[in-house]
Amino acid sequence: MKNFKISLGLLAIIIFINCVVPVTLHAQVKLSNQTKSPQIDFAIAEINKATETNTLASPIEIVIVGDSAKAVAMANQNQLQQPKYFGWQAFSIRKNANQIFVLASEPTGAMYGCLEIAQRIKNQTLVDIQHSDNKPYLERRGIKFNIPLDVRTPSYSDASTISQANMKDVWDINFWKEYFDQMAIRKFNVMTWWSLNPFPSMVNVPEFSDVSLNDVWKTKMPFDDNFPLTGKDAIRPEMLANHEVIKKISIKEKTKYWQQVMQLANDRGIEIYIFTWNIFPDIAEGKYGITSQQTNLQTIKYFRSATKELLKTYPLLKGFGITAGENMQKLKGEFSDENWLWKTYGEGISDALKENPKEDFTLIHRFHSASPTEIKDAFKDYPGKLQLSLKYSIAHMYSITNPSFTYPSFKVLNNDVKSWLTIRNDDIYNMRWANIDYARSYIKVR
């Protein structure tokens, strides 16, 4: 598989870390050093699992190198062809008699190379492995996850029995470990968490400490079909009155928990991004004078402070996505939608980056109800990386492989303005993606 392919795509981030790991696999595995990497540890464990139920045709030595300089040296030492690609996620496979070499410049690439070997062992095709040079067809391939954090901090689709039932899972570290393991095996490397207002369940904002939430609640109230599809009216008094505490946990413990979750993701080569809709104070409404009114300065101050605190609390967070959402009032002037988004999230991220510069942090502004010209004007002073997000097939990825209604949006994109393509699969409730030709045609970038 020379260019591995899956959904989302953007720019590359290059990370150079020394990493090689010792392991025994029917014969001693030769390594260039003893530097450990969680990504390679995981992939080696997958190789070991594959060998438990599959017999190798003959003993083989696997040499794993996850550092660019050492990969070059290893190739020279063994008279192998030099790797063609160096960079994030890239890897080369080389074969020499009874040796297989995985040569990469960083851990994620080495992990993907080892996972290919594990899959070949399972498929009994390791004997057929040939030289190959591999780099991602799309550099970022991710999952849109409407995260049900708490009945008091809902996501867009939490007015459902299934979301309430799943709240216990998102607060279970084993759930995320299994999820990230499977993402890595399938070469997904981005996880995006979407919430109307995640801050009360994820950070303690010093100036607004009463907004942060201890414990995790779900409602026991039965749901009906009267909840709007706009994110509004997502928290009703009767939902809070009829609640169940499903986890006793302080806000301080919550931040430690999500730090651990993000570390797990990082250890599988997965980046974490958080997205919000707007304006949804939800459980914060009424505290400190916070309301959903677009002209409310306290609301602006809260979201700005909460955004800054989020970046400070989670240094592994790779980006933040914003939406000119269904609860914005379409005002003009100082408090226009784009000016509000700048005064809150734009200023909040800028505040955090001034204190702790991060070149690889990305602010993603969705096209949803937004004008690229107004975005450019409002965010002209943003100090970091600003990108866009487009709903490629709206919500119907099974309808057409090449949705022409997206073409006008592509005109504003260039080498300086990149866009994420969000692929929604609402039709999966009625249809299953079983046509291989359709899938290939859909994923192919035009």
C-alpha cells in the first residue's frame, strides 16, 4: 500500500523523535537503539498478537527505526535503497534475505509500518512483502464525534436515549484506549470532539469558577420528538430535576482525566481537536450575568477566558473549531457573528498563544453560515494558523461521489487557505456503504 487513503485531509506536521524498540518474534529482532516510543510499543504488541495465532513460514528478523538520521544510516549499513519519503507518517519497507526493515523518520510512521507487518502476518502474506515507500494520500483523516459529556453540557444530538447511555463510556479510560487502538490500526489520526459548550465539563475558569461542574449527570427523563434540530432548548428543567449521577468526580479530577485521554491519543499518533456551535452558554446561563445574547459583554468575557484556560489546561490539544451557529443573532457592526467569534474564541486562543506560543495549533472556522470575506476581516489579527471547514456532502455522503454544490466554496481556497472536508453519514441509518467502486470514487481527491 504505497499511498494509504482515508477521509479528511490537511497540512503535515513533522515530528522528529528517536525511537526503536526491542522485541522477540520467533527470532531476536534487531534494533538500531533502545529508545522507546508508545506508538511503536503498540505496533509491536500487535505484531506479537498476530504471531500468537499465525505461524511464520521461516524465522525473520524485523528491524525497526523511527528516526530519520538512523534510518539513513541503517539503509547504508545494509546496502538498502534509501527511503523515498521522510516526514510525519511516512515509512519505507525494505527486505534483505531474512530481514525486514521498517524505516521511518518519526514514531507514527514507524507504527504504521509495523502495523502493516502485523496485518500481513494475520493474512499469511508476510513472505510476499516487497520494498515499498509509503506516505499519506491525505495527511489528516479523522472522526467527527458528538461527545455526550454530561446532560448539563450537551452535544448537538444528546436529546436521545443512546447519548445518555453513552455518557458513562466517554468517562471510562478503557473506552478511549480501545477506540484509539482501533483508530491507529485503521490509520485514522484525528479525533474531533463536538459540543455546544464543553468548558464546564473540561476546565475550571478562575474568573468563573461557579460555572465548572463536578460529577457527571445524565437525565432519566424519557425523550420525545419535540426537541428542535438547532441545538436550542437542549437542557430543560425537568431533565435536570430527574437526573442520575453516573460518576463522582471533581472538576480537578476531570481535567486530569482528559489530559490522560489526550495522552492516549498522542501515543497512537492521533491529534485531538474540539469544536463548538454558538451561542450556547447552557448551564452557564444566568451565572455571572452570562446569557445567550450576542451583545452581552459578560458572555464574551466568559467564552474568551474559558478558551484561554482550555489551551492552558490541555497542551496536547492540536486545534479548536468554531461555528457561526444556529443560536447566533445575525447582527451587524461591533457584535456581528464574526466579530463575536473573534472577541471570544479568537481573542482567547490569541491570549493563550501569547503566553505559550505553539506553531502547530490550528483554529478551524467552519463555512457553516459564514462568509470567507467576513472571516478574513474579523480574524485579520489572529497570530496563529487559521483554516476553514466545509461540509463536503452536507449530510449525505451516499448520494453522489462528487457533489458539485461544493465547487463555489473551493474557489476561495488556495495554498494559503486550507480547508477540512467534513463528511457526514446521516444516511447510514437506512443505507450501508457496500459498493467498493463508489467508496473509492468518493474518497479520491479531485
